[in-house]
Amino acid sequence: MIEVNQLRFKYPRHKDFTLKGLDFHIPQGEIFGFLGPSGAGKSTTQKILIGMLKRYEGSVRIMGKQLKDHGRDYYNAIGVAFEFPNFYSRFTALENLDLFRSLYDVKTEEPKKLLARVSLEEYGHMKVSDFSKGMKMRLNLCRALMHRPDILFLDEPTSGLDPVNAKTVKDIILQLKSLGNTIIITTHNMNVAEEICDRVAFIVDGEIRLIDAPRALKVREGKKAVRLEYREGTALRQADYQLEGIGDNESFLRLLRNGSIETIHTQEASLDQLFIQVTGRTLT
Amino acid sequence: MNNKAITLRPRLPYSGVRRFFSSWRQDMKLQFRHHFYSAYLLISIAYIILLRMLPDTYQAKLNVLLTFSDPSMLGFFFIGGLILLEKGQHIHDNLFVTPHSPASYIWSKTISLTCLSLISSLFIHISTFGIHQRIGAFIAGVTLTAVFFTLVGLGVAVRCHTINGFFFSSVVYSTILVLPVLEILQVYTSKLFLLFPATGSLLLLTSVFEPISGADSVYAVSSLLIWIGIAFYWAYSSLQSNILGDAKGGRDA
Ligand SMILES: Nc1ncnc2c1ncn2[C@@H]1O[C@H](COP(=O)(O)OP(=O)(O)OP(=O)(O)O)[C@@H](O)[C@H]1O
Ligand SMILES: [Mg+2]
């Protein structure tokens, strides 16, 4: 669906390249995540893929065609939710959706239905200037979805959302994937990446350091061990056991049978730790 | 993995035309919501009172200047306000990740404001002079003038980041553009003024009171049309490089 080779980009008045040769391929139906610290070039990459920054070097093929050869019809096939949810603030939510909807050449969803999917149905007639950040973020998602795009670009889709709404958004993304849509997510948030991305790319200083499935990474890089926390009298104790041959480990089995165990965790690496390990940088 | 083929979904018929008219409607709604209509009404009333207060001998000349200032200066500043308002709300990124084309964007803004100018100018003119035979020349003059100055205002506004920046630039641009007014005021005359778009406008508006030759009418209309072509091209490329990030590889956020 998206094939990028040797993508380089420099902002006009900058000395250095912001993107220093990115290679990645995203097949149809995948949720792909860009992870990286602030200033890594995630949003820049997204802006190139959506045709906003045109003077790049390298090859960007999308839906079988060089990005440069796509006309404005490209925008009937992609949906974009920018990091900052901007709207006509004196228009209501429905008036805004109505306005953007009228700019497409393809059939669009009923705005009221979209609002209902993100629990905003009661706020359709409220001016967007009276919306909270979280409400605007959800409205932003509605706008990106309304023309049923084949490819969806989401910049920090869950920032500013409470856990319930973040879950709603994640569910919508997964549902779109199940319909065969391709979704590209940009985020600092490891949990989002772990929960919904099929593959992630670690991007630092305009370079991709690693691309893989979150689960494969965690299992491969983590310790193959399990940690138990248990009570001995009033004292809280912990013990680690290797996963290999754990079924024959007497001490482990005895604890399982007799101990008062409070928690059991496998010790696979978290994406956060992995990120630091691979890039030498923290995510934030 | 789901392998939905990328089906090329049908495009609705006459998309471009439909989009243009709906964005025109949305522009009018936006102008209404931001009180452009009430502002125009107040200004029109002020103009009418001014015209009523003046002795008859000056009325024609002043009317020419006032009706010139309405589509030109007001068009220029109102489009500036509109564009900067959209810039302030950071709406352009979102508008241009839809199939909306820059040309359609420019014309729907320009034509919606031109209509506003035309209605207000006609209101002022008819309430002072009534309906007369040469109203056609008046309408042509106002429309062409409004289109030209609105396009220039749009080009200036997309290059500016702040209201102050816009006002500063507009002093420069508008002063140059309206220089031929000096001729009407009999302060200064020059053959060079024939190259200015405002000369055509003033000629057409004057013709409402004192007939002009056919050659002059042809000159006025074609000069304005050429200037509109130039202004559109300039506005279009300003939009491309400043809002759509085309020319120099991007833009400053
Ligand atoms: N419009 C711009 N003009 C000039 N430089 C820019 C522009 N936008 C971004 N940059 C620079 O490009 C680099 C990458 O920025 P980018 O916005 O792509 O980072 P990011 O990974 O999205 O960061 P964040 O996580 O904070 O959103 C930064 O050094 C930034 O200063
Ligand atoms: Mg970013």
C-alpha cells in the first residue's frame, strides 16, 4: 500500500536533513506505528505521505503510484487527523462536519452517526469553541473518517483522551483495520502502540532504528523469566524463575502450592525499555 | 490479513461544480457568522448619510470615489480579515487534505465577497440616485473592481502571519494601486495612470454620470480583465507557496 525508499527531507532554512533516508513498506490492512521522541521527524514523515511537503528526495509509492503523480483525487482515498484538532470555532460540530463533508467527491457517512460513535451525539449543536480538548480530538477523528478513506493517518490519536474515550478510539481503529483499511499512527504513547499496532518503527533523529511487531520485539529482547511476589508472614517477598523447565522447578511448584502469592509476571521487556535499549533515548 | 481490493469508489457527478457552490455557500455562512454582513450594512448606512449631507454639486464625484472605495478597499480588507481568521484557527491544513482545489478556494472567497460588495454598492447607489439607464456600467465597474482588489487582498493575506503584518503590507499595496484617484481629485495627472487597474474602475464608475466613449469602455473593461488575470495568478501562486507548501519545499509553521 505504501512503499517508501530512501526518503530524505530538509526544511527550507535548515542546514541538516530532518529525515535522513527512511525505508519502510506498509501492506494493506496493517496498523503501523511511528514511535519516537519529540522532534524525531514523525510528523514530518506524515506530512510527506499526505502530500503536504512536496520537495522530498527518494521514492514514495502509495496505492501503486508515485505520490507525485497523484492529483487532488488522492484526498478522496486518504483521511488525516492532525496532532492539533482545528475547526471553524464559530461553527457547531455538525456545521463543521457538514462543511468538510461537502468537499469530497465520494459518498460520505452521516455526520450524526459518526458523532454517536465517539459519544458526541449530544454535542452536535454546540460551537466547537466550547469543546474540550478531548471532545475536539474525537471530532477530529470523525472528520478524518467521514469519507471512508482506504488509508488513515492519525497523529497522536489518543492524546488528551480519558481512558474510556481512548478505548473507544482504539476500538474504532481496530474495526477499520478489520474492514481492510490501512492505518498509520504517530505517537509517543507506548501503550497505544503495544495494544493496536501490527508493527512499529522506532524513529530517532530522522532515522529508523528498528521495525518489527511489538510482541515479537518484547519476547525476543526480554528475559525469559517469571517473577512472583508473595507473603511470608507479614513480609512481602519476591522470587524469579527461568521459564525453561519451570514445570519441574521444585521451589517454584512449592510456592504455587503453599505460598500466599500476590502477583505473577513474565519478564518480557516493555516497549519503553526496548526503545531506550535500541536508541539510547527515552521516548518523551 | 484482510485483503480487500482497493476498489475505486465511484465519484459523485459534477464534483468540481458542486464543491465550488457548496464552498461558496459555506463562505457566506462564515462571513455571516463573523458579522461581515452587519459590518457592511453599517458602512452602507454611513455612506448614504454622508452622500445625503453633501451639496448636489459634489454628489456625483464623491459617489464615484465612495463606490470605488467600497469594492476596492473594503474588498481588500475584508478578504484579509477572512483569510487571517482561517489562519488563526489553523484551518488550512485541514481544508487542503480534502479534494478542495486552491482555485476553487480562491474563487469561492472572491465571488462571495464580490456579491457582498455589489449588494452594498447597489444599495448605496440606488438609495441616492435611484435606478437609471446606466446601472449596467455601474454593476460592471463595481464587480470587476471588487474581484481585482479581493484577489490582491487574498494574495497579501496568505503571505502575512498577523493582522499587523497585513495592515502594514496593505498600506504599501493599496497606496500604489489607488494612485489614479489623484487624477479624480485633480491633484496630479499622468499618462502612466492608464496602466493602473484603478483607472479602469474609476472610468466605469464615472461613466454612470458622464457618458464615455466606446473606446474608453473597451479600454476600461479589458484593462480590468487583464489585471484580474494577473491578480489571480499571483494569488494562486502565493497560496501554493505559503499555504500548500509547494514552492520552497515547505513552509514555516
Ligand atoms: N514547519 C517547520 N519548519 C521548520 N522546521 C520544522 C518544521 N516542522 C518541524 N520542523 C523541525 O523538524 C524536526 C522534526 O519535527 P517533527 O514535527 O517531524 O517531529 P515529531 O517527531 O513529530 O515530534 P513530536 O513528537 O514533538 O510531534 C524538528 O527538529 C523540528 O524543529
Ligand atoms: Mg509530531
